[in-house]
Amino acid sequence: MKNESNSCAEKMRSIIKSAIDDYARFEGMRRAFQTNFDNQEINKLKIDGFEQRRERAREVRRRSFSDDSLLKKTITRLEANGIRVRIASTKDEALNMILEEIGDEKLIVKSKSNVTKEIDLTHFLESKGIEVIETDAGDRIVQLAKEQTVHPTGPALHLTRYDVARILSDHLGYQVEPNPDELTKAIRNEISVFISRASIGITGANFITAEEGSIVVVHNEGNITACARRPKKHIIVSAPEKIVPNLDEAMNFAKLQILYGTGSLNSSFIDVISAPSRTADIEKIMFYGMHGPKEVVLILIDNGRSRIEDKEVMYCINCGSCLLKCPVYDVLGPAFGGHAYLGGRGVCFSAELEGIEKGVEGGLTYCTQCGLCTEMCPVKIDTPRLMREMRYRAIRYGFLPTPEQEEMISNVKQWGSPWSEQPESRTYWLNGLNIPSDGPILYFAGCFNSFRAPEIPRAAIDILTSAGLNISYLGADEICCGSPFLKIGAKDVFMSLALRNTSRMKKTGARKIITTCPGCYNTLSLYSQYVPEFDFKVEHISQTIATLLKEGKIEFRTKSIHATYHDPCDLGRHRGIFEDPRFILNSIPGLKLTEMKFNRNRSICCGAGAGVKKTHPELASFIGRRRLDQAIETGADHLITACAFCENNFRDALKSSSRMIEIVDLVTLTRDLAIFS
Ligand code: SF4
Ligand code: SF4
């Protein structure tokens, strides 16, 4: 296992290095993602009750997975409509069933489908001497180029028109001009010959409705209709998570999928298939296969799904929106994900289907748990939580922790912090200041601030005591809050820290805890879920300072700077504190605040969180540099944030950047400018 994990770590380093060295390779994908994102932002405003639609979709997913009768009801309805249903427990069973359905045919036209990718259908059929033609333009390009798909609805978005022209010219044996009209014409002409020859078409299904027994497919090109109309048979390869209660819900999902998948309000086509093609026009005798298939067969594949306990990973509708702004996907592209399912959720789902080692290979340790994918997801899949659970499982099965994480675990067990620092040195920042160990408000400094950014806790104490607050501090008795351990999946270590901290905090007699570190703030706010006795009110210092400003207990001296503010994920997206830091900054006379394009709940991560800085420092720094570029593009000369860990990563990132911006901490800035009344 050790040797295997060393070679996996080596492989990951090399993936990260080549992605950084060849960052331009996915520039086309990034541009297309940006267009999709911008269109989403515009078009979602045109959908009535947009947020309610998201809530409704999530709730339908939740209910569908707890309704054991739904599958049976769906099969009964489909079969009553004349659609034959076959259930395959495993990938091999599914492949053999499809082969059986194909019979003697030697040509298959198929449309885009993640489930067919999951079971490697194309390779399997080709190995049996069957020609398989992808009919979606993007998929056909990727198939010819033997490239990886980068997005479920835009598989070839990373390729330029020049790349596509070269691929098609090589394949067709004549020069195809690199203009979109010529390219689409060449692809259409090539594919249509195969479509007209094929007797069997294979498609996926976007949704399967239980009440009506219908298959819903959403598409723009029209190729799915063509595949589904082959005269002999339409084979639909899908999975039980596509089942929804009825057509109304399917349409709600379709609306969301179209917006989140493409940025558009509608797709060119939504096909509802409820039976084979038929007519009774001659003597009222039913004849099948009039203008479409004689037979429709649905193959529902389990492939390990029924074993999955945490069903949230299957709420996905494969829109790919979570990839658009994921800081890790931005750098690594499809190297972050499983072979059929991309990005963070893809890693977790692949780990469920194919085994935890596939999750580790796909990038279980790359994710910063920033939560932007949850914001971008129509059904709000909590990928950070899924990641934590999957990492926990990977630790249980011996695939994690990484050696770097192992060192942190060993340190915290011995010293109470992720570093091998003596507990006494945690308090050096006090520099002779005497803070009582009991009192109504406990200040929690946190490990990073105490050992690596001591000016921040010192500034915090100066502010809190100057404002007349009665502050206590645990001193050398303070231990790590457990944030990094919860995030890397070392749940047992986290639990032990949470229990020990709670018991020490209780002894201070405090009712409220103030923190400066967003990681500590988020983690302490979660403590009561794990330790029922934890009953403190937890506050981030930006909330405290904002209150002091509103009460007139602080005002600011003038400082003429042009600043932008970076929302730390643990403070902003995870705990909803967006406005207090901005209120503080806007209260400083002379300070001009310009927002980055991605701010508040759309803020992009600094790249360091959830163990990424420790295990993949190059990835963390590179993501940090991308965020710095966004800060610099505002024209600001100061980047202000409220997290020492983000600041540290930005400083590291600046070392490899030719651009300049001054990085400033919100708490030290407050202390330096504050006048107390
Ligand atoms: S939590 Fe952040 S880094 Fe992880 S998959 Fe989601 S967007 Fe990507
Ligand atoms: S996780 Fe959410 S955003 Fe990502 S593909 Fe699935 S439904 Fe879309």
C-alpha cells in the first residue's frame, strides 16, 4: 500500500506540474465556461421563482431516493406503454445485455451519455467488431481526436476551430476550413451517412418519469431524435437516479439543466418518448415501426448504486455547472474527476462506483472544499461534505492520509497543533500582556495565527480590550480547533480535539467565543453538531468590530488607499459573513473599495484550504496567483482579507508573480486605524 501511495503521489505531482506548465491548453474551455457563467447570471433572472425551483428539485431528489416504490411503479408504467425494461446489476451484465440487444448489427449510432461512458460501452462494442459512431458534434470530435471530454454538455470546449479543422481534415482526408459553417457541415455530412445506414440507435435519458412511464431527453443538435428514430430498435442506457415522479418534475429539472448546462433559457428539443413507433391506420391492427423504432428497450444499470448509503452524490443532473468556476478544475481540467464523471462530485461518485482508490487517483486530495460548486449546482449538492466523508473512508481503508497529512496528525497528537511547536510558544504573541484565563468572552487565537501570524491575535486583543470587552484566553491550554483534520477526513482526530477544547472552554465560564481565524470560526460553529455540550455563541471578530463601529465605540483615522476584498471561504460562503468586513472597510475615510468580479458567495478560493497547501503546495500557489490576478484587475493596490491562511498563500503566490499588490489583514488594519471612544 505504501509503495502504491508513493507512486500515486508521484503521479499527482506530475499531473499538477504539467497542468501548470501547459495552463494555456484549456484556455478555450475557460472562455466557454465564462460565457456559460455570464449567460446563467443573466437568464436565471428571467425564470420565475428560480430559487424555489432549485429547492423543489433538491426536495424531489431527496424524496425520490427514499421512495422504494418509485422504481417498481416506473417499470410497470414503462412496460404498460410497450417499453421493454431490463435491469443490469453490474457493468458486465449491462454490456452483455446491450450486445444481446444489438444482435447481428455491425453499426451503432449513439448520442451523449454519461452512463455509457461509465461502462465503457464504445470500447466494449468496438472490441466486438461493432462500429460505434458518436452523433453529438462535440463527442464525435473528441472520439476522432481520442481526447478527454471536458464538460458533460460541451465535451470539446477546450478545442479551438483550428484544432477541430485539423482533426476533421486528418480524418476525412481533405482540407476542412477552420470556420464554424464549414466545420459543422463536414461533421453533419459525415455523421448523417452513418445515421441513415444504422438500424439501431443508443441514447441515454435525462429523466424517466414514473407516473407516465416516459423517457425525457433534452438536446440542441437534433441528433438524439435521429438516433431514437432508427427503424429497428432504440436502446436507452440509463440508471435509476434518472427517475423522477412525473413529467411536471421532469420539466422543472429540464429547465434547470438547460440553464445550468448551457446558460440558455431553452434547448432546441425536448423529446418525450413513451412507446415504440406505431400505427393502427390499417384495419385498426397495431403495426410497430412506422416512422421510428419497432422496439424501445430501457437498460437500467445499478453498477453499485444500490450500495451507496449517502444518496446526495446521486442528486446530480449532470449539467456540469459545478466545473465552471471550480478553482481546481480551472487548473487541472478533466484530470480532476473520474473517467466518466468530472470535478469534485465526479471524484466522489467514481469512488463510490469504482472503489476508493479511484477517488484518490481522481483527485480526492485536490479539493479545497471551497463550496463554490455547491453555489453553482442547481440541486445544491454539498460536495465539500461528500469530500470530507470520502476522505474519512479513504483513511479507514488506508489510502490516505498523505505523508504530509500524517505529519500534521502526528504533530497535533503530540503538541496540540499541526506543527511541532511547544505549546508554550503558542502564547509568544502576548509579549508580556496578561490576559485572564476565565471571563465572559473567550478569545480563541487558533494555531495559524498563534504560530505563523502573531501580529493578528495581538491586534485582536488590542482592539477587544481597548473597546472595554472583558476577554479571557486559554493560553498554552488552547489546542487546534480541528479544522484541517475535519477537512482532510481525520474525523477521529477532530473529535478528540473538539472534546478537549470544549471541556477546557467550559472551565473559563465564558458564554461567547470570538475568533480571528475563519477556519476556527467555521469549525467552532460546527462543534455543537459533534459535541452536544458545546453551547457557546461563536463570533468572528469582523462581526465584533462591525458592532463596535455601529455602537460608536470605534471610529477610524483616514487612510487613502484603493482596496479590494477577498472573501475567505470559511467566513463567507460557509458562514454567510459577507457584509461585516465590507462595512468595516467602507467605514474607513479615504478607503476606496472596488469589488472583484467574483465576490461574496461567488468568491474564488485562495487555493490553500482543506489540506491542499500541505499536500499540493504548487497547486495552492497557482490557484492563489489566479485569484491575485483578479484582485489586480480591479486596479486596487491593496488586497484585504480576514484570513491569515489566505494571506499566507497569496504571499507565496506573489513570489512567483511579476505583478504587485499589497496584502493586508483586516484586523491589523483595524487596529492601526482605530480611535476608541
Ligand atoms: S469544493 Fe471547491 S475545489 Fe472542491 S470541487 Fe467544489 S469548487 Fe472545486
Ligand atoms: S453536481 Fe450539481 S452542478 Fe455538478 S453536474 Fe451535478 S447537478 Fe450539475
